[in-house]
Amino acid sequence: MSNIFGFIASVNRKIFFLIFLFCCVIILKFPVINIPYHWDAMVRIWETSGLVENNFNPLGLSRVTTFHYLFGLIWIIFGKSLLVGHIFNIFIAVIGLYFIFLLSEYAFNRRVAYISVIFTLFCPLYFAQTGILNFSILLTTLNMAVLYYAFKDRVKPYLFFGLLLVFTKETGFLAIVAILVYQLARGDLSWPERLKKSLIYSVPLIFLILFFSVFRLHYQSHIYYKWFASSVDVILGKVTVLFKELFMADFRWILTLAILFFLIRAREIRKNKIYYLFVLAGLAHFCMFSLFTFHLFRYQLPLLAIFFIISAKALSYICRKSKLVLSVVVCSIVFLSLLNFDKHRVVMARAGSGAILEDNMEYLDVVKTHRQAVRFIEENYPDSTVLTIWPMTMELQFPYLGYTNKAIKAIDVYNYVNVDLREADIVYYSPQSDNPMLLRRKMDELGAVEIKRFDKNGKSAVVLRVTR
């Protein structure tokens, strides 16, 4: 009887923690819970809309993943609104934090689990991504779930989350490969048992390969072999960039030093199998993305979560004699992270891509200036034809993205071969766009004159009138 009551108490405690975590994140994200979607998130929403309109039939659509099906179902149940979209993403993020807690607690202890959650939540990248509907948050959540159930040898939930993972994004296979290597290298099992387990744990990978074979190869734009680096110099350059982003940026060099000290001094590393699983998963991500010519830091979010778990364990070991010292150290690191929440990088902002500003809350400057520009066009030139470039074309054309209340006719400058650009009455320009230089050349040819400009912390959006 006491065991039953103990189990109920444990379940209630975990449910309470999950609810508490959700409420905390909702409160922290409340200021941005109804803002328009940003950059690649607009494409994800547009793809989901196409899937829903196609009655959830993936045939004929360029990209359909776990994300699209989950979000499409949410739309059907709760409606197509910004609030629904952001709460959905926050909920996935909270589940991710919860699996980080479960994995850390099972591998180490509850203290390490709490610290891991705190470090992850207040990481500028993770906090920013909880307000952007990319694949990153869902990928991180599923990675943590897969690692947790693999380490606990719970096959059924592992297979469930593993299949969701590989069908969210192809790079999800990295965690599966790491788990397979881990299973094959286990010294506590005989070789027949290892091979049997490896076969079972490879099921998500087998399904992914079959999927590529019968369906995905028809969409060459999503086959990543074109993105691989072709020289050693490029690979070394990517390794350097990844190392700085993961282990040095946002004061993470402090945690890196703590991990190095822990690795040198701690004797428990060889005894605890979870370290091998973490290292394999981390190496799989790091090595794979070192080979990619195209890279955004958000792709490394699953690896960053692993880094925070190990760093939490390292700090817990270093400060094991004093809870007060550990609390002060953790609070200090969180404070340093908060300093980078809204760091404005004007030089990077002028580089063109708004995606590079998603590492912290700086992306909100782009959203706000773009929304102001679109609202200005909607209020003053609702029947005009607007020449612009992606992502501003989507901002104008699709009201459900949150920028306009009514669709506005837009011409993408990329279509200048098939479209007469002189049909445009208005030009909508921003340096934070896909190819601002191309748009600038075309608007100079049309003699565009500035009507209204919106600026915020080095980001800008400009509305111009065509004179030719």
C-alpha cells in the first residue's frame, strides 16, 4: 500500500511541476504571445495551411512533417490564430524542458535536473525559439524524449517518439544513430542481445530510409547532399564556428571550464553509461553539421540541451559541499545569460538574413518594423500592387501570418522574368530580407521615392512610391 501511495505522490509531483513550468513559461512569453510569425516560421505556417486545405493528404505538397500534422490538428480544433500558434509552440517547449528534467533526474539527481531546466530555459537561443514556430523546439523535445526512453530501455515510447523525430526533420536520424552505437557498445549485454536491441532501436531509421526511397526523392530540393562542404578548409572553418557558438558564446565558456574540470577530477564518469550516450549524441550532431556549408545556430539546439545537462552536473559536483554556493553560481550564470537576451547586433542585422537574428530576442525588432510597414501600406495603399521580396511577399499575401488584416497584391522581385515590374505602385524594402541588394537595384530602376520609414535598433522597413 505504501508503494502505491508513493507512486501516486511521485506522479502528482511531476504533474504539478509540469503545470508550474507551463505557467512560468506562459508568463515569461506573454509579451510576445500574439506577435506575427517570423522568417522560416511563415513558411512552416503556409505549408501547414496547404496540408489542412488538402485534407491532410501529403501528396502534391513539397514538404510535410510531424510538425505540420500536429499543428494542422491544433488549427482544426482551436482555430487559425496567432495565439493558438504561439501557445502550441510554448507547450512543445515546456514538454521539452520536462523531458530534460526527467532525463537529468534519471541519469543524475533532481538537483541537476532543476539546474538543467533553468539553464536551458534562460538560454537566449532557446528562449527566443519558444516564440518562433520553427522545427527547432519540436526537434529538441523529441531528441530529449528519445534519449530518455532509450536510456531507460522503454522500447514502445522510444519507437513512438523516434518515429515522430525522424519525420520532423531528417537530421533527427542523428540521435537514432547515436543510440544504435550505444546499444552495440554496451558491455553489460551479450552480442546476440546487443544485435537484437540494435535492430529494435533502428526501426525509426529503417522507416526514414523507406520514406526517402518511395516518396522523398521526388523532392530534390530537400536532399541535403548539395549542402555538404567540399574542402578541408571549409570543414575546419565550420568546426571553429560551431565550437565558438556552442562552448564560448553567451558566457558559456564558464560552463565549458566547469565541464573540463569535472572531466578531469570526477571518477564516476566511467561508471555512468549516460555519459557515453550524451557524448555519442553530441558528436553525431557536431560532426554532421560541421560538414554542412549552410548553418543556423538553432540547428544545434538539441546539442545545446545536452551541453546544459552535463554542465549542470559539473557545477553540482564542483559545488557539492555548499548548496548556497551552487545557488549563487547558477543565479550568476542565468544573470549573464539575461544580458544577451536583447543584444543588438547592427552589423549582423545589415547582412540581410533575418534568420541570423533568431539567436536571441533581437528578431522582434524585425517583426515590429515589418508589421508597421505592412500596416502602413494596408491603411494608406490597400489597393496597390507592391514590389518586394521574400519574406515580405508572404507578410502581404497571407493575413493569417499576422501582418495584415486583408491580403495585398504583391510582386516578388525574383519573378522579374515573368512579371512586368512596372505594374508596381509601391515598393516595400527591408535590409532584413532574403536578397535586399536585388530589390534595391530594381527599385532604383523604377525611381522609387521613400514615403515612410520604420526603424528599431538598427533594423528597418521602408515604404516607397514608384515614379516611373
